[in-house]
Amino acid sequence: MALTAVEIYKFLPKTNCGDCGVATCLAFAMKLAQKQAALDECPHVTDEAKQQLEDSAAPPMATVTVGLGEHQLKIGGETVFFRHDERFHNPCGLAVTVDTSLPDEQIQQRIEKLEGARYDRVGFMLGVDLIALQDGGDGRLVEGARLAGEHSSLPLVLMSTDPAAMKDALEVCADGRPLLCGATTDNIDAMLPLAKEYNCPLVLRADSLESLVPLSETAAGADSDQLLLDTGAQEIERIQSDQTIIRRMALNKKFKPLSFPTLVACSAADPTQQMLQACSAIAKYAGVVVVDVADDEYLLPLVTARMNIYTDPQKPIQVEPGIYPVGEPDEDSPVLTTTNFSLTYYLVEGDIMSSKVPAHILAVDTNGTSVLTAWAAGDLTAEVIAEHIEKFDLADKVSHKTLVLPGGVAVLQGKLEEESGWEIKVGPKESSALAQFFREQGWAAK
Ligand code: SF4
């Protein structure tokens, strides 16, 4: 986190000797803040002050990297408590377990299921980020790692407290920079060197927040900073409380042993309860969430919850303005207009698809706001819609000159007919009524 000139000034000698080539210490602090000077240009700054400055300038929470290549995951590095303060930067990773005690065929099926778990949601492709291989004992972890390497490109979480099993698995998959989960009080002396040797991030696992701190201090003593923290919490109240305390200690107190992203392994036997654990952890403030459930009806809500938390609240999600086909429309198909706010656009698209009437959508650029918001802000006017009709050559795409306006902005009908020369039909206020509207207009389902 960048320091201001005033914050830097506190660490300088304040003698205004000018040996740094600048007249005063404050002026030098300003150059440092603007990155126009280096601290060693002041020969009088003490080693202690240098260290304090470095500590103060360090990010409050480490950023940890898992995996390599296209599926690489960055975790942590967050700087705020609430997404509206700025935004959250690195989405929580979703890991789903694979029990390596299962027969190879079932392991392979599960891995392939997770690899293929992709969900198209308001224009974003969402899915599972990590495969969490649970050590089934008897050398099964290494077999799981081998199968994952053959059938998936997703990064791995190696879940074992046995350093020997971990080392065997690393021999197979260390190139993919898996997350090692993890080090406990009993095995940290063996796990830390493994993480270092294979250059992999490591989860520190304890059964309470208090017992996590000495583990983290031990890791810091071994010069390890690619760490995640797991307090072992399962009760939702404790998950929330531990996560909040860790973030508070990292951001407000800069307490180094807790200045790392977290991992929450949700293990409630009831899938719905497990979803509650996971959603609660995603909302506040897990870096990685591990779940056992792999069914679409659980994964889709989870990845949707995560997307909602990690989108930038100051930038509405948008589709590109333009003309989009829904179904396989031809030149006689109806044209409906809406805004380029993703949620609005995909609602309209979904309702057109349900109606089975192929149609074109003219998505108007309203900076990603909904129909009524855009109209109230003056971003959805007859002139703007007419400009889009021209800009995207709508007349060349259809044989008619009829456009359907959202019912909520029926007031634009007359002006838009004047501006565009098109016949404007007023559609329903809610897109859920489009099927009935199409029937009334004689537009047939195909
Ligand atoms: S050399 Fe150091 S002490 Fe002297 S003016 Fe520059 S910042 Fe201040």
C-alpha cells in the first residue's frame, strides 16, 4: 500500500541538510511518495527507519498464487473490509474434493465432472477453480495426483497431513504449483521444507485462531510467505468471527502472523448446511473454500454468490451494445430493444428463449443501467435508441421497420417514431410477459 508524503516524512531525520539533493526532508518525502527518488539517496536515514518504512509500505495481506498458466489463481491481496469501499480484487477460489480412496475409475469420473462444471451466467463463464485431492492413505494421494494430471487442467489442492504422502504426490504434480493443505503443529517441521523445496503455497491448519498464530510465526521464521490460514471453524458463527478477526488484524493492526488469505474447508454432512457454510465464508472473507458437493444445483449458486461478491460495485456488468440474435431469427423476426445492463439483457434473452419465438435484441448503451434507471438518468431516450438503430444498421438486418419498446418506457413511443421513422410497438413492462405479447402480435413460436 503506497504511503503518503506525510507518512514517509515521519521516518526521515528532519534535519533538512540537503544531502539528498533536495532542500528539505519534506520535499524529499514528496519525491519518494511520487516514486521520483529512492530512500538510499538520504545517507542519514537509519536502518531501523528503513525497516519501518518497508514494513509500512508492504501490502496488508499477502497475495498467494496457486497453479500455473491459464488456470492460475491469485488469492488474497485484499485491502478493504467492504466491497463498496473499493472492491475485492481476487475472487475466492472454489475447490471441490475428490476422495482418493475411491477406485481409479470413480476418481477419474469425478475429476472429469469438476473439469466440465462450467456455468454461463450473465455473460461470464463460471466454474470450479481447484480440485482438492483428499489423501485416501496407502499411497492413494499420488495416484489421485496422477489421474488429475491426465484428466484435468485445474490446479490441485493436496489435502494430507502426511509429509511422506505429500512428497510422493509432489513428485508427480509439483510443476503445477499445487496448494499444500497442510501444515499442523505436528508436521510443520516436515511440511515447511517441502513447500520450500517444491515452491508451493502452504495452508497452516489449526483448531483455533489462537493456535494458528504460533504456527504462522514458525513459518515466518522459515522465511515463508506463500501461506494460507485455516482456523478449522465449521460453525457459521465461528467462520464469520474468525474470518473477520483475521482480516481486521491484517488490515487494521498489520499483524503479520494473520496477514494471509484464508482457507475454509466446509464439511457439514448435510449439503444444504455445507452450502450455508461455503456462502458464509465466501461473503466474509475466505480466500479458498473447499466443499464436498459436486452437483450442479449446489455449484451454480455457489459460483453465482462468489461472482456477486467480487464484481466491482462501481461498474455495472454490461454486454456490448449491438444487435443480438436469440434462437435463429430471420429478417421477418421481431426486434426488441432493451439496455446493455447484463441482468436486464439476460432476463429479456431468457424470456424470449422460453417463448420459443426467435427474435433480435437491440441492446442500447446505457452505461450498464436498467431500463427505468437509464430513462430516469436521461441515458435511454428516443434520440439514443434512434442512434443505435442507425449505428448498427438495423434496417439491413430485417425486412420490416417495427421495433418493440420496453413497456416501462412507453412514454418514448411517439418521439421515437418521429426520430427513427420506425413503427414502435409497446411491449410488456416485465419481460416475463413476452410469450403472451408475442401471441397477441401473431408472432409464432418455432
Ligand atoms: S538527506 Fe535526508 S536528512 Fe538530509 S534533507 Fe534529505 S531527507 Fe532530510
